[in-house]
Amino acid sequence: MIFIKSKREIELMRKTCALARDALLFVGEYVTPGVTTEKLNQLCHDYITERGAIPSPLNYHGFPKSICTSLNEVICHGIPSEKHIVRDGDILNIDVTTCLDGFHGDTNMTFIVGEVAPEVRKLVEVTYECLKEGIHQVRPGARIGNIGAVILKLASENNYSVVEEYCGHGIGRAFHEEPQVLHYGKRNTGVVLKEGMTFTIEPMINMGEKHCELQKDKWTVLTSDRSLSAQFEHTILVTGDGYEVLTLRPGEVI
């Protein structure tokens, strides 16, 4: 079932999404060489809980931490650890989801740590452009397949691949709701978008092949060829004439 949000529910979504955005920006200030992903987790956990909210990932189906930290060849769902030290030249995705007043807000971004090779920077930049192109497809009456179609086209034009096993999702009172938002596919296929729908778009783009491997911890997902992977995510509201990016960052233009 796809839930259409009421005006009151949309206001609550705006508040939790603003908190998720602010928490991500806060913890991002600490992404420097030498920091552990566990330190980033604790900083973000405290930021969220001190504001009366709950980190949605914590204990979600057994996930042990409050954020996901995915380094380099980790596609998604990396578990923060004292053993994982951020180094110059890394790329690190931090995924933050908050639950405030019963509603969830979800956002992530890939941080460039220090100096990276031009081809690494390009991967991160194209991944962000993939997110923006996907968002531009959102309007009432459009098909959800349009989102994945433009993401796949842009990634392919840059000789990158799109992860198919993991996707965006509806969000609201539940962390994950319908519909699924695939980051590949064909135009004019899938669910018709309607005003009041809220969902995430979160393309995972690999420098190498699209295939992935789930590790023994049952969470961490790596690229099969150990190529680098980047990701960006926003929570989106379908409005009467287009979209609203609920997790939009200050100064960000979509």
C-alpha cells in the first residue's frame, strides 16, 4: 500500500527530514583523516537523541549502529567500527535516518576525504548528478520508471554501472514503505506518482561492474570487483505541480 500524506503528516515529514539533513551536515564536519567511523556514529547518535529523536537504523532488523558508514568499495549498509579509520584519499558515504514524532526522514551523501584522483572525484560528481536528474522526473502523473531510466542513462554515458539489488523506497510512519524506487529501468513504466507521496531516491553508482556481495555480517555490501562506489540520497515529496526535496541542504540547488 502506498500512503498519501495529509497536510499534517507532510509537516511532520518536513521536521524529521530537516533533522536528518542537519545531523548529516553536523557529522560531515568531522569527516577528516584519522577519524573512525565509530566516532562519527557516536557523534551523530548524540546529535539526534539530544533533539528528542531516534536514529532509525539502530536495531532496525538487528542493525547495530545509528548510521551507515560506507567506505570506498562498500556500496551501502557499512557498519561503523573503531577498526574503520578514514584516510586521505577515501570516499565515505554517511547515511542518516531520523525518527521524530513518529515519522522518518532519510538522507545520505558521499564525502571526499582530502585529495583524491580526478577519476574518483568524477565518480562522486556524476553520482550526485544522477540523483538530481532522478529528482527532476518527479511530478504528479509521471511514472516512477522515469526516475531509474534517467539515472541509468547518465551513469552509462559515463561508463559507470548502477546497483540493481538496492533501491529507494517510500517513507513516512515506517522507515521503508511502498513504492520501491529503482535506479534503472524504462520510461513510462511503473507506479503513477501522486501528490502527497513521499519516497527516497538514492542511486548507488559503481566505477566498475554493477554486481555486489553481501558480507558475513549480513549488512555490509561490497562491489564484487572491489571498484569504488558512491551514493547520494534525498527524501522527496510529490507536490501538486512537481516535487519538494524535504532533505534539501542550505544553498543546494536541485
